Amino acid sequence: MALFTSTRKMRNVAGFTLVELITVLVVGGILTLIAMPNLRDAVRNFRLTSEANEVVGALNLARSEAVTRARQVTVCRSANGTECITAAGGWEVGWVVYQDADGDGDITAGEEIRVYQRLTSGMTLRTGDKFKDFVNFQANGSATGAAGNTSAAAVDINLRLCDERQDETKSYLIGIGLVGRINSTKGIGGGLTCP
């Protein structure tokens, strides 16, 4: 009987040494620290764009409903969705789109078309005095504000949406044009600044 002898060859096992592993972790940590501010700004910009789209959507909804119903539809500042706010402050508290069917000037149950909640913390949405509390869209799509100020006669129909950075170059200017058309642009202009 022959004895079998096994001769194994030693294989070199590839892997990381402790020094190589520490080097990779240090380089990865440095790259993460460099990328963090850019990531934070990207998240803020995305959130600001999302909120701007929400405001534009609300104004477009009100205008569309006014034309469809052939009646005035109002967008007003509202923290609870059941009453308009006429006190000092901005639109960041929330707003409601409604049609005042009974003509009493108040939001009666069933008149609201859509209620919008408070903006994300740190955001502000401000406008000039003539449109600081509400915007009415007429059956022809045009907009009016306090004391019948129309978008044709008022420069301060714009709304300025800012985040906690309070940087106007990153903010949105949402405007209502001569015939009630809503637009949004990023950056400075429009006579409104971030608070």
C-alpha cells in the first residue's frame, strides 16, 4: 500500500493591511466632510423648489376654479383652514383656497376647495401690502387684492419665498401677471426681499 503524501503549496492571500484600511477610512472621512455642505445645500434647494411649486400650484388651482365656476375664488392666509388671517405676518402659516358662496366674507364649512398647511420650518413667504392677506381670482382669471387692487395696477403682486439662509439669489419670486397668469423665477428682483 502506498502512502499518499499531500504537499500543499502555500497560497498568498490578498487583503488589506491595517495601515491600508486606516488610510482608506481617513480619505473617505475627508471626502465626506468636503461633500457635506454641498449635500446640505442640495437638500435645502430641493425643499425650497418643492415649496415654491406648492405655492404656484395653489394659485393656479384658485385661478382655474374661478374660471371654471365663473365666480370669484379667494386664496387667503390661514393657520387652521377655517378662517382667514388679517394680522401681521406672512403666508408661511398656511393658506386656503375657497369660494365664498354665501358672500359673508368668511370661510363657511363646505366653501373650502383646498387647505394648505404651514410651510417647512425656517421658510418665509411674504408679499406687499395690497396682497398681504388674500388674493381674489375673478371669473376671467384676473387677480385682485385689498381695496380692489388689481394685478394690472399693482407692482407688489409678487410673493417672495425664502428659506433659513435668507439668500435672495436662492429664493423664489412668485408673481401674478396682468391677466392673472402665475409664474415663478429664482433670484432677486420684484421689489421684495427676504426678511
